[in-house]
Amino acid sequence: MAPDPRHPIIYVRGFAGTQGEVEDTVADPYMGFNIGSAKSRQMWTGEIKKFFFESPMVRLFKEHEYDDVYVDGMDQVLDLGASEPIPYRSLIIFRYYEPASKQLGTGKLPEMEDYARGLGDLIMRLREKVCDNKENKIKPADFRVYLVAHSMGGLICRAFLQNPKLGDAEARSAVDKVFTYGTPHNGIDFKLLGNIPNWFSYHNTNDFNRERMAEYLNLKTEYKAQKDDKDVSILKNFDPDRFFNMVGTNAGDYAVASGVSRLLAGETSDGLVNIKNATTHGEWKGREVSSPRAFVYRSHSGHFGIVNSEEGYQNLTRFLFGNLRVDGVLEIDEITLPEKVQKAKDSGKEIRASYHFEVIVSVRGKHWEMHRRTVKENSAIFRQYDDLFDKKTKKPIREKSPHLFSAFLDSTKKINPKRPSLGFAVDLRVLVPDYVVDGFLFLDDHYEGGHIYRDRLDFEATPPSAAGENWKVDYGFESETPNATTTRAVLNRTQDGVEFLIPIVQSVRPGIKANFRVTARKWQ
């Protein structure tokens, strides 16, 4: 039997921009992780529907038997004199803003480095308390913890993990996985202003300046070596595969600063953090790795926020507790042009085309989506023709193939427990681009919203029923066999799992010829 993956969870909240927000924050025992929502957007249409999401904290209590560490008004991890035993499935709030409170602290705002050291201290104290409880049967060497963070909280986690000067190596080695909601991993950018300037130090807002971030993230060498496009979203000293990025794409519902923030952040954001700044990557064991991520139509915070959402919670729990990871990549071999555009190209005219790839991932039997990237929500995957194919050889550039999704599945969350398989669907669309011929937009026969390719693929993965057997994967196209998986995938073994290819073909011009490469591996 696999070990129980439900380790203690430390929640690290986001930025408090004023002294008043600091006081409101420290007055809440759970610092916002207990806030739910009764509202949900009906996607980009703007319609609001009633949907009760109790909060990530309440759901963890109800569904996974976690508990807090507050007894008789005391924090049983940190408060002197606290003597109640700490259960292993504990949820701990890192209350790093307390020193900045005029009521509970000195009123002096600490630096990011102080927060990172404090996180390490909390982990070591938690380990001590957990291991002291004999019922947990946990030795210090076996102790593990999850970090779950919103916004700036994710930068605190990274500073602690990446910078060896900020905390204990033993504490860092205890971190098993990290999940971030709407974290500005590459800083915050605003229209006209650009990146938050380093001189704008009010309430340490310059912690989102890339040069300042390079200091506390231990990236000064990398930062100095970079030229124009500064990148501080680089993970160091931690496996990027075990660091999840939850990305919001709904800027319109972020109401902070009377809507000024969303205007400055722009449409391709969650109202504060630009989509392109919300993910991480890094080198691990000799290869470049992009962290798993999911995009959802949620704003940075508020009633329609990313933390207090069903989509956020489902990605969180499946990443932390799930047992199967599935990735999808579209490997494009050929994209054909409309006949008139092809004739123009054959006559020597210069042709330019840009393509949008839309993808929506859902699980069987649920009304919410795990991952959603669409043009109307300003989150579709974008590639130019020259990104996909070498100008000279015309061969595909595989490293530019669109990575469509990373999905984590949990066999314990099946709708029908008697049905052994895990089911999920991928709605894949490739939109007809705007063609440019010799510098002029080509609109002949163009209809906005048209697709080069559009179909939904349904998948059913069945685990082995006996020792020595292998997983079985069946799939089907919605256009051919609605809601049915009639084709058995031919699985090829990889170093850590299996993979298979599904031909994606639209032969009529403009068309596409590609392979949908799906890889699956055990998770945990």
C-alpha cells in the first residue's frame, strides 16, 4: 500500500499593502484561507450563477480530515506553554505579518528575507511538535510538509527554498511540494510604468521589482547575465515538477483600488499579475523543466478570486494527494494555408501567420474545469508560424510545440467508486489566424472565430487489476463517438511512465497535421 500523502500544510498568504490591511490580516486566525464564495462567473459571458464554495480550509477539514492547531485560544505550534498534541494532518497558518502589526507586534515592517527565515523556523518547530506526538509515528527524518501560498506568499516560499542564507537546510529538505495561487514569480508589470520600480518602497512594494527579487531569490548572477528580458521566475534548489503554478485569467473581477489595478495590469492578467509572470521554470538533473500549471477564469482575489474557487481547490488537492499525472503536447508536423494565401506564397510574396491554441480540460462527472485557455479570455497559447517551423529547413521546432496541459488525477475522487477507470476530456481548438501578405492583412474568405481544427478527446484510464498487468488507456473523438472511448491507445514505456500518440488531422485547407502526445506517470 502506498504511504498516505497527506502531510501537514502550511498556508502563506499574500501581500498587505497598507497598515490597515496588516491589522485586518492579523485579526483573522486563518488569514483568508477560510474565506469561501457563493458566486461564480459563467465564463466570459459575464453571467453570475450561485455556487457555494466553502473555502479551501473548510474543504480540507471536511474531505481530508485536516485540523487547525488552535486550542483554548493558543497556537499549539508556536505559543509558549501550549501543550496539546499536534496531529499529522494539520493546517498551519504562517502569520508572518504579526510583527508588522501595531496591536500584536512592534508595528515595524520586516523584510522579505525575515519572512523567509521565519518560514524555516516554523517548519522546524512544526517538525518538533509533530514528532513529539507518539500517535503520529513520525521520525524527524521522515517528516514532510506542503507549502500552499497566495500571491507574495509564493515569493516567500521561493526565497526560503532558493536562498541558502535564509533558513535551515533541514527545513528546506522537509518541503515535499509547493502550490502557488496567482504568484508574481517574474514580478509585477503595469502599463506605462513597466516593472514596479525599485525606488517605490512604500510598504515594501518594491519586493515585486525584478532586481530586488533577484537579491532575495538568490538569482543575482543569473540576473546580471541577462540582457533585455529579465527573468527571475527561475527555480533553484527545488524540483520544478513539484512546484505548481495556479494562474488566474479574469482581470475584470479584480476590484482592488476601485479597479485601477486591473486597468494597469491589463487584460492578460488576473487583475494584478500578468499571465506571463505567474509561472516558474528551472534546471533539474541536467534538464530544463517548466513547472506544472493550470489556467482558470478567476481573478487575483475577491468573490471571484482564485483561492476561494472550486477550480483552485481541485487542482490543489489533486496535485498534493493525487496518484496520476498526465501531460499533453501538440507536436505539429504541418500547417497548411488557404489556397489563395498559398498561391500568393508560391508567387514569392511574404506570408506571416500567428496561431492561437485553445484547450479546456475537465474530469468526468463534474461541472467545473481543471484548466482553461481561450482567446476570449486572453489566455490562449500563442505561436507564430516561424516559432513552429525552421525558416531554412522547414522542419518542425519540437521545443516550441504547444504544451497544452498538466493534469493531476486522483482515483479516490471517482463519481462511481465501482467504476475502476479515471475519465477526463480535452477540448482542443486551433483558430484560423489573421494572415498577412506582403505586410497587408488578408481578409478574403475570413470569418472571425473560425477553426482550423476543433474537437474534444475523451480519455478513460484503467489501472491494473492484478499484479503484473499494465494500465489501459482508451480514447475517442467527440465528433465521431460522443462520450465514448472506443480506441485502445498503444502505450510505449518511458523512463518514468507511459506515452502514446493520437493523430490530429484536418486535411482540408487551411488544415493541420499533428500528433497529440500524451504522457502519463504515477504521481507522489
